[in-house]
Amino acid sequence: MALTLHSMWRATAPYRVRIGLNLKGLLYDYVGVDLVGGEARREPYLGLNRQGLVPALETDDGVLTQSLAILEWLEETHPRPPLLPSTPRERATVRAMAEIIACDIHPLNNLRVTQALNRLGFKFGGPEQTAWIHGWIAAGFDALEPMIAQHGRGFCFGATPGLADCCLIPQLYSADRYGLDLAPYPAIRGVAERAAAHPAFVAALPDRQPDAVG
């Protein structure tokens, strides 16, 4: 199966998909999309993703969008190694972890939102915008930390990486970009340390992507 990932090197949503593809051991072509320059909101990219967002994953039978949907598709079409545990209750727990990040943290801190805040007078890099970003990441991490402490054995759930880790590691990259203090989150930091030594996560790092800017 031929796969082409339309991504932006430091955007967290396609970063999740890169990790998932790597964990599944799948090869893919990479096409960089300049989000900051507005490339995603113009043709021809809009022909792939009408939202004008990344990621978009081209497959043999069409284009997929939305990172969690893509990761679930990967799980269904390439079930080994699994991104989700074996029982319905455990899968629900992992999905809840992933959605804390993908549904409750990330949407409030993505580029569209920070650009809107900038237009309202809360400038990029200013104290108000930084406080906004820190507040929403911390609220999510406050909920996620005890879940990982309870269920994790090195990764978010158990001893092997899965769907929640695909979401957490990119969000930690964003937290680091904005200088959030991670001292209150030892379980989350522990996952980060394990992921830093795992080749699937290393290969997905933003600065290792073809479109990375120094």
C-alpha cells in the first residue's frame, strides 16, 4: 500500500500520525505543508483536505484526514503491533487519554486559535497568550497525570506505546516550546523519557522532518 503523509514539521496533529505510522512499521512519502504561510488554505491542498488543516494521508483508496481518525484506521487496517489494548474497557481508557489531548488541549492552542488571539491583541509570545496556552495544557495534564500513574508501566497504558502516547509526545513538544513547567507531572515525564529512546518516536521528531526549519 502506497501512503503519502501531508504534514508540517512542528504541527502536533501530523506528528501523532508520524508516530503511529512508525509504530506500525509502515513506509510513507512525506510532503511538507507550510501552515504559517497559508499553503494549507489554498489549492491544490484544499483539494485533499477541505478544512485546510494537516494531516492528510493519501492511501490507495482515497484521502484520510483528522489525526485520530487516521490512527484508528491504521489500527484497523494494520492491527499489529496494536495501538489499543485488548478489552473494551481498556480501549475506552486509552481513547479517553488520547481525547484529553486531541479534543480538549490541542484545539485551544493550535495555530488558528493563536492567530485569532493575536488579532484580538494578545500577541504571539506575549504574556497573555502564553498564559492561555499554559492554562489549557496544564488543565489537560492535571487530568492525564493520575490516569498514566494508574495505568502506565513506562508508557501511557502498560509497557508498550499506543494511541495515547501518539498524542502525548507531540503535546509535550508543544508544552516545551511554550516553556510549561512539567515538574508537577512525574508520570508524564516518565513516558517522555521512554519515548525519547524509542526509534518510532525519534524518527517522528519535528527537527528530523524534511521541511524542518532551524
